[in-house]
Amino acid sequence: MSKTVGTIWNEALEFIKDNVDEQCYDTWFSPIKPIKIQGTVLTVQVPSKFFYEYLEENYISLLKAAITKGLGEGAKLVYSIVMENSYDNSTPPTMKLPSSGRKKHRPQSVNMPVALTNEKSIKNPFVIPGLQKLNIDSQLNPNYTFDNFIEGDCNRLARSAGMAVGKSPGGTSFNPLMLYGGVGLGKTHLAHAIGVEIKDNYPEKTVLYVSAEKFTQQFIDSIRNNSKNDFVHFYQMIDVLIIDDVQSFSGKEKTQDVFFEIFNHLHQNGKQIILTSDRAPVELQGMEQRLLSRFKWGLSADLQKPGLETRVAILGKKLYNDGIEVDQEIVEFIAYSINSNVRELEGALISILAQSSLNKKQITMELVKSMVDKFVKSTTREISIDFIQKVVCDYFDMPLELLKSKTRKREIVQARQLSMYFSKQLTKNSLASIGQQCGNKDHATVLHACRTVNNLKETDKRFKTYVEDLQKRLTLA
Ligand code: ADP
Ligand code: MG
């Protein structure tokens, strides 16, 4: 073999590039580093065990085809994993795993090479002598499944990590699995979906979903009732513990202590922990360091705002599930107009459907437009000073620089005053900040402008029209 490992790998990458989309290529193949070739064995380095698992699960045939081109039949891939999330804080261990080359002939469920499962030695379920296996209600919402959690660029990592955990709770390196992201982006849904999936695959496992707030309340009650030990024991017997919105543990030291104790116990026994948070672990303030460092043991995956395509897909799925047919054009219009988060997208859809069924109206573009208008205005709209200035300048057909200049020409002063007036009315900016953004004036000038506009619109008919027109343009736009 005269070719270098670099050349061989680059050729393989070319082949892969032709067979997957760009996003997928960037996510799963670019980060792979070729290490060496020995005979027909190519060693590559991947950044995490999850990565390895994901490749094996989804791209094994593609990888095989790609390296066979360069190395011939009998080509083999060996992964070297530089683990980012090791158990202690010492240097990351490197672990070598042969690719399961004869994969196709093996059932899906035994994907995980023995080497991996041994590593954490998760053997028998934890059994406390004398105690019955728990029989508790999981508190899972059966409607939150993977099947109706639409995949998109915004959630791919979180979703696939969640699926991996669902297949093999406690058996992957994502323990804990921390899902984080802003409101309404699907953290709770995904957390339930993992639980539901685990219950499906392992009915005998004890799964528990609990909000961090409820956990805190239960803990406080247990102190009051002198039953803290029962509380701790109860939680220590769970196989899969899902805690939603852990940011609410912030500043609650005693709750964090007890959670820490439970966390350690579960983790040491190979039990799965799934957490959600409205911000990244590093941004969790008021959280004990030792707890934060535990969160980093596993995988933190974020949920982002869905792009247009994903929003369309989400709406499509909801409509389909409800058995309602709506023009694609209309679906796209809603998806286009509501881009804040999935909860609001759903909210808009629900109000449109309600409106149409209440009034027995067809879901027409007209109806949708008027509903979306109201919806957008009442929830997400925030008008900025920039936007106001732009609308005012458009209206008077004057360049923005003039508005911001020192000119004392009457029309320009008037336009400037109107911008200030509307900035005061429609934004939360202080007088000083409005003045500063409207040509570097002080707060007294802004106050004067507001008074002037108020006076003029009472006394000057033409001026009144300006105010009304602008008001319309600014609030309906
Ligand atoms: P969070 O917990 O992040 O605030 P939720 O999980 O409560 O958000 O999600 C809000 C709503 O949006 C839920 O009804 C959920 O089913 C829906 N949703 C969020 N993401 C998706 C998705 N990718 N596909 C389908 N529905 C989604
Ligand atoms: Mg939630």
C-alpha cells in the first residue's frame, strides 16, 4: 500500500460526500481524524463514544464501502475514541474498538460491541434485599413520543442521543443526558419520549418523570415529615430518572445536596439520568460546582429554534394527526410567520382551527392571515427604534442620515420628533437612550418632542394624519 493514510481517507471522504447531505457530512464525517493504516486496517479517531455508536448505527455500510474503495476487500475500520467525558478528571483515556464489519448479519439490538458494555460493567439490576421491586407510575405522557417529535437540524443531536438512550438506558456514554434550550423548543417532549421508549423496550424498568420543582417540594415535605430517608431511598430505586427543568434547583442548596446524593447512587449503579434545563450547564447560576461537573460526565445536547422547513414539517404532522386538510400554501404561511418556538407555532395553529370550527368557516388564506397577524402582534412582536426610524423615513421619503443629523429644518425636526414619540410609545427604551439613538439628543429633547407631538396632533389636522398613518404602519406591519 503506497498511499498514505491521509490520501486514503480523503478519497473515502469524497465518496461519502457524494452520498450524504452537507449537514450530515459536517456533523458526522468532518470530525473524524485518520490515524494510521496497517495492512487493510484503517484506524480513525472519533471524538466520543456517542459518535462511534452513531456511526456504527447509521453509516456502517457507507463507511465500509468508502474504505473498501481504497483498501480493497477485507478493509477494516478501527475506531480510536478520545473520550471527552471520562469518569474522573484525569487525562482522557483512549479506547480502541473494532468496527463490527459483519454488521449486516447481526440483529440491530446487539449493535453495541462487548467492549463497550463491559467498560461500565453495568450488570444486574440493583436489588436491595428485602425490598420489593418498585411499582410506580412513571408520570409519562404517552402522547410525547419520538414518532411525533419531528427531526430537524435544530434537534438532531439531542434527538438521536435520546433515541440511543431509549434503546439502551444506562448503557451509553450519555449519562446523564442533559437536554437544554429555550422555552417551547421540545425539551419536555423529548424527555418524555425517551421515557416512553424505554418503557416500551424494557417494561420491567422503573422509569420516573418528575419536574425539578416537584422534586424540590417532595424533598421539603419529607424534611417536614421526618421522612428524608424514605425520600432518598425511593429515588435511589429508580432505574431511569427524568428530571425536567433543573435550572429551578438554582440557589436551593439543600435540594442540590440531596439530588447529588441520589445522582451519585444512580450513576454508580448504571442507572440512567436524563435532565433538562432552559440554559446550558455552564450558564446555570447558583448551582454547586460538584453538581455541574457531574452534568458534564455525560452528554449535553441543545435544542435550537426550528428552521422554516422543520416548522412546516411540525405543522404538517400535527394536522395529519388531527386528520385535518389544509392547503400547503397556508401551512407554509403559518410556519413562515411564527418563528419563535414550537409552542407558539402550535398555539397559532390551535387558534386558527378553533376559529374555523367555531364560526364554521373554511380555513382560507384570509382567515389565517388575520389570525396570524393578531397572534404575532400579541406575543412576539417587539418594535425597535431602528424599525421606527425606518418607517418614519419611508413615510416622509427622506434619508435616515438626515433624521439622525443636526439639521433644524422643520420637516426633519418633525420627523425626528415623531420617531422619538413613537419610540417612547412603542418601545421600552428610556428617554435618554431614545435621544441617543435619534441624533444624539438628551432626554429633555425627547420629552419635549413627545409633548410637541401630543399638542400638534390635537391642533394640526395634517399632523394628526401623519400620526395616525404612522401608527398604523408601525403596529400592523
Ligand atoms: P419545552 O419543554 O422545551 O419548553 P415542550 O417540550 O413543552 O418545550 O414543547 C412545546 C410544544 O411543542 C409541545 O407541545 C411539543 O409537543 C411541541 N414540539 C416541540 N418540538 C417539537 C418537534 N420537534 N416536533 C413536534 N412537536 C414539537
Ligand atoms: Mg418544558
